[in-house]
Amino acid sequence: MAPASSVAVENLNPKVLKCEYAVRGEIVIHAQRLQQQLQTQPGSLPFDQILFCNIGNPQSLGQQPVTFFREVLALCDHPCLLEKEETKSLFSADAISRAKQILATIPGRATGAYSHSQGIKGLRDAIAAGITSRDGFPANADDIFITDGASPGVHMMMQLLIRNEKDGILCPIPQYPLYSASIALHGGALVPYYLDEKTGWGLEISDLKKQLEDARSKGIDVRALVVINPGNPTGQVLAEDNQYDIVKFCKNEGLVLLADEVYQENIYVDNKKFNSFKKIARSMGYGEDDLPLVSFQSVSKGYYGECGKRGGYMEITGFSAPVREQIYKVASVNLCSNITGQILASLVMNPPKVGDESYASYKAEKDAILQSLARRAKAIEAAKAAEKAPDAFYALRLLESTGIVVVPGSGFGQVPGTWHIRCTILPQEDKIPAVITRFKAFHEAFMAEYRD
Amino acid sequence: MAPASSVAVENLNPKVLKCEYAVRGEIVIHAQRLQQQLQTQPGSLPFDQILFCNIGNPQSLGQQPVTFFREVLALCDHPCLLEKEETKSLFSADAISRAKQILATIPGRATGAYSHSQGIKGLRDAIAAGITSRDGFPANADDIFITDGASPGVHMMMQLLIRNEKDGILCPIPQYPLYSASIALHGGALVPYYLDEKTGWGLEISDLKKQLEDARSKGIDVRALVVINPGNPTGQVLAEDNQYDIVKFCKNEGLVLLADEVYQENIYVDNKKFNSFKKIARSMGYGEDDLPLVSFQSVSKGYYGECGKRGGYMEITGFSAPVREQIYKVASVNLCSNITGQILASLVMNPPKVGDESYASYKAEKDAILQSLARRAKAIEAAKAAEKAPDAFYALRLLESTGIVVVPGSGFGQVPGTWHIRCTILPQEDKIPAVITRFKAFHEAFMAEYRD
């Protein structure tokens, strides 16, 4: 006779047990408890509000969505509006025409229908056009897989490439915990390479090479290299020369290049510029046969910050037809990504242009968001990691005495012997001075208590 | 030196290679090719339109969405509308108040923010209230995980329960291919039990028991039982007595009961009634400690048919706190499901009620859709499977000579020696006569050609 209930932690999938996701881990669960405590017993803690800096979620912290994007979404959700006279005074003319254009590419104008497993063809055409205009090299709608944010695309590639614990994925340390979580869930090996904090989190090919050879000597079949550019959590923007070397390295070593490019609009210094890895590879003369390359993009980042809409895409080039069929099959098992996110992915890659009615307001909204983020990027620099104590302990103490929620660096990985926290810069600007004051007081007290 | 590119079908994850998903498999890919051919060379085929009956996608075939649902979604997407005078004449009063109510439960009214990993608390409260009123037994928002349609919930549970190829999941045959695909992707064993076509696709406990013992004798650790009720692709509605026996069986055998209840609104006969397995279990006096039970629901089915919105939920009861933490962690790795789908999931579980301004039009829309589906359920009965030839061959020939796309029964599983196709009933009613005519002519010719 079997036991009354046979499900216990001990007999769950060990890959699930092994997986960690610090961005929503112990600290965040504790913060949710403290938030409830503040609601039920106001005044019971030395602060009156929990500030979630653990995850990049700007709209939860007051950032407003771009009006044009939301106008188009509302019209696509309820197309009857397009036949009403009042709509002309409620919506901008280019939002109305964009919605009509999008609906015309959807069979039956049906925004409630499952789409092609890769996403609606017309929206993929728009995304490909946006990539082409960004890079100056052609992009193809057949290479685009629209996804519910970037995460499902990353999972799909890990699922495809990882057969067992002897398959390795080269990941930057610090990394974004999605990669370690996904590799653990699929039972592979994370092969770390270290970004060098002293050189602005630079990526050394010699270190890459060393880590690759080290892994191979242990019998690991290294299948892919993850590069996050611009970096998360480090914020670095790779120099063009560095990107050339990375592309050459992947080609020579037979690695898939998984390019996490979701921060392509988040560059806050004038002397840095985003270059997609596909643009770099094509400008080196590398074509489809030279390099399997996946570029991930998301509507959650940039100035758009539409996290809750779960939109994004991956652009896949350099894979053989039979391999692409397998990617298509995996995408098919979940049928399709949500249509609202699909539409938004097409919009962020094709925002209003000069001459469109919405252009001026769109530009003003976008610039205000990016300029404000840039000011906060500098402000937060001063409040970085303590080096004298383990990061999780530091983060827990920080939360308990200030209500500020950050992520310990161990969730991202870090050079052994160093400790970091990850703190987003997304509370609205007027709240930043108070955050810094509390943070500073905590930090000084912490340092006084634990200094050698 | 590694090869120039090391990615080939031969070295992909064998679980991915093994996975099949007939609903979007070879027949559908061929149909997409024929559809392109019809666009570029009209008149080149013996039909002028491809009819996708392979998947339940009603809005792609002309079914209109429920107006109230779409009004609420549009207002939530673009909340500025709520401050405009014109909105009162464009939207129903109860849609406006529902949107305000929903926005009030979202921190910062931010429909573009990541939510709690299980979904927005206020929406989970609404879903729990809907379940409570449906079942007459209490439901708890903490037990609800809002998901991008039902599929991700099913994958999450398979990922949690399946450790290796010795972990088995009891699945009905015929089944919906999501289950075989998900079990294959997670590397487990599908343990079949057969629904009996002669008794209206009934489920025999004696067969369940036999299959379970058979699997155990082969060293399979059977972890869960999947029941699809109402059935897909069979359409049966389980009798209450049958459900009691299933619940008892799961409790006695220590199985998780995975109840696919996405067709709860798709019942076309007066003498049948949907009972959720949770209602059945609770009415037997079984509580949290007796039975781990997961109920899946989706916005894609019923009269709503909002497939593209990717909304749904799973209600999880009877798991220990440490196991629930693991489920929460897996949900967290993808951050949250899309907010539009979350809102819709709360709406389908709480549609307009008597007295609401929208009630009359909502009721009329809902009844018209369900009555039309009921008429088509009978019409399509006459066009079922051929028994003389393999189903995939039949489906391919059907497509090539008529443009009608169906799914071979082998993708769903079937009693050995029998052959089926799966055909949805979702083309709009006025198109059905033409479909039947083409289908009939094909079928007669096919039978004449291949009859013994």
C-alpha cells in the first residue's frame, strides 16, 4: 500500500530543489512578510514602507507607461472602438492608424486567437524591420520567435542544448540569476567566467579561454556562451573590439552565442554605444554558416519598462533547418506567447517616428525616463557593496532596519572572496534622497558594528 | 579544436527530440505551406481556403469575444481613459466600475509591473470567490497560481514531480497531446489508461487499477493521475459517482490528482453537469491532508475562447508547505504571467451578474456561442474517423484534397488497432455545410479507394 500522500520535498525533482532564484528568494519572501506586518501593525517597524529594489520593475515604483504604446494596446483589445466617433478625440491619430495596421495583419483581426507558434507574422515583420534599421543588416521574420518576456526564450535554448550534467554553459559572474536557475532546472553545468570589476566589469578573452579549457579538461562539453550586454547587474557596455573577439572566440570554439541584449536602450553615458552581436558578426563578414547566434530582447527593460505585459523575442540565426524545427516544436508546446505582449514587442522595435502626431510626446516621455534613470545611476554608485561581511547577512540586516530590499550578490555569482548586493535604481526620483539617507545610516552602523 | 559549429540534431537534448506535439505537427506545417501556395498561386489547389480544425481557436474562425471582457481589458491597458468624459458613452458603466475596482487592487494601478509570482492578490481573491460560488466550498487566494494559459501550469507540475524515466504519470488515452509532450520533455513515463469508446468514453476504475499495478510491477513510481473533465478530445462529462471513485483511488494509492477542468463551460447536453474534483473531494469529507489536488482552468476554452490572451490558473490544495515553496520557486523563475491574461482569468470566474448593466448583452453573447457550439457538436459527429487506414495518412490525404486540417489520433493516443482524427467544431456555423460537403466527398472517395 502506498502512503496516503507520496509527495514530499524529498521526492521532488532534484533539479527543481537545486535551482535558486535570488531575485525572488528568501529576502523577498521576508520582505513580503514585513509588508504585511506594516499593514496590520503600523508603526511596529523602524520604517513605514518597503522599497523593492530587488527587481527591475519600474512601473511598480511609479514610472508611467509610454502613452502611445498603451493607446495602441487598448484599441487592439477592443477594436469596436475604432468604429466610434468619440475615439478620435480620445486617441492620437497615429495610435488609431497603428492599431488598424496591426489588426489588418492578424487573421480575422482576432487578438483573442492563438497565433503562429513564433508569433503573428505581421508583428514579426515589424520587429525584423526594427532590427534591420537598428543594425544596418537585414533581419528576417522567420528568425523571430516572439516570447512572453525574455525568460521563456532563455529556458527554451537551455532545454534544447542541455542533455545532462556534462553539458556546460559559459556564464558571466556576476550574472543575472535567470541563467543559473535555468541551467539548474535543465540539469546542466554552469561554467563561470569572471567580469573584472577593476576594469569596469570588462570581459577578458584570456579568462574565457582559460575557463573553457578548464571545463573541457573536466569532461564538460561546453555548448554555449552567455553574454549580457549591456550588463546586468554590472551595467557595463562592451566595446566593439571586445565584441569582435567574443564572436571570433565562439566561432573558433564551436559555441552558440546567447546574447542577452535586453538592456539595449539602457545606456546612460554619451561615449558608449550599443552594438548587437548580430551586427558585429555581420560586419566581420560572418554569415548564417559561421555562428549560431541568439539575441534576446524584452519589453520589460529600456525606457518602456512594460514588465507585466510579458513581451519579448529571440532572433535566431546560424542554426540548421532540422535544429530550427526542434526550436519551433518546443515553442509550439506552449502554443504561442500572449498577443498583447506580441503587439508591444512590435511597438518597442518601431516607436513613433518624426512626423507622427505622437512623436513629440513620445520623445518627451522617453527622454524624461532615460534622463531620470541616468541621474539615479550615478546617485546609487555611492551606495555599493560592503566588503567586510557576507552579502546575504548584510541584505537581511539592511531590510530589517530600513525596509530596503536588495539581492545578495551570491545569487548572481561573484569572484570568490568578494561580496555584493544588487540594488535597482527604479524608485521614483523624489524618493531617492530618503532611500539614500536610510541606507547610509544603516551602512555606517553596520560598519561600526562589524569593522575589523 | 572544436568544430566550427557544434549544434546539430544529434547532440540536442534527447527529451526534446522525443517530444511530439501533434496539434501543431507535420500536418499543420504542411497546411501552412499550402496556405502560402494559395496566396501566391490562387486556383492551384482543388480548394480555395485552408480550414484549421486542428486546434481549438474559435476567434481565428470568426467567434467574437465577449464585449464586457474586452471593455475591461481596454480600460485597464489605458487607465487615462477613466478620467475622460467621452469614456462614459463608449463603455458600459459596469465595465468602467470593474476596471476601477481591478486597478485599485494593483499596487500603483500599474498594469505594466511584474506582479507577485502567483499573480496579483486582488485578482486571485476574485478567482477564489468565483470558485467558492461555483463549488459551494471555500477557495483560498493563496492556493491560486495564475498562469499564461493552462499549459505552463501543467509543465510546472510535471517538472516538479518527474525525476527520471522511472517516474510515471497516469494519462487517459485518448489524451490531449500537451500531456505526452510535457512528460516527454521532462523525461518521465506516460502510463496510459484507456477511455472506453463504447460506454461514451467512460473511465473504468478497474482499468486504472490494472494499469497502475502493471506500471508498478515494471518499477515505475506512479506519481500522479491526469483526468480531463469534461474530456478532450472525447467530450465526455464524468458522472459524480465516477468522480468519487477516482478521488478515493488517488487517496488510497498516494497519487496527485491533476484535474484538467478547462472545459468546465463546454457542456452541451442538459442531463450532464460539471463538478470540480475539489467539490467532489470536499463533499466526501476529504480535506487538505487527504489528497494533493491541482485544478487547471484556462480563458481559452468555454464560451470565452480567449486563446491569444494566455490566461489561466491552477488551484493547488493538499501539498505541504515545503512542497508549495518549491512550486512558488518554479513559478518565480518566470517572474509572473501576463497581466492582461491575469485580469481576464478573474473576469471569466466573475462575469457580469443579474442587475449589472452589461448582464443582458453578456448573457445573449454567451448563450449564442454555446448554443451554436452545441449544434455543431452534433453535426461533426457524423464525420468521425476512418477505421481502415492509419490516421496520419488519412489526415494528410484529407488536407491535400480538401484543405481541411485535422489532427491524427496517434498524437492523442488511442486503443491499439483503432485510428482517429481530431477535428474541432469551431468554424463559424455558416461555413459548416461546405466543410461537411468537402469532407464527405473526400471520405467516400478515400473509402472507395482503400476498402478491403
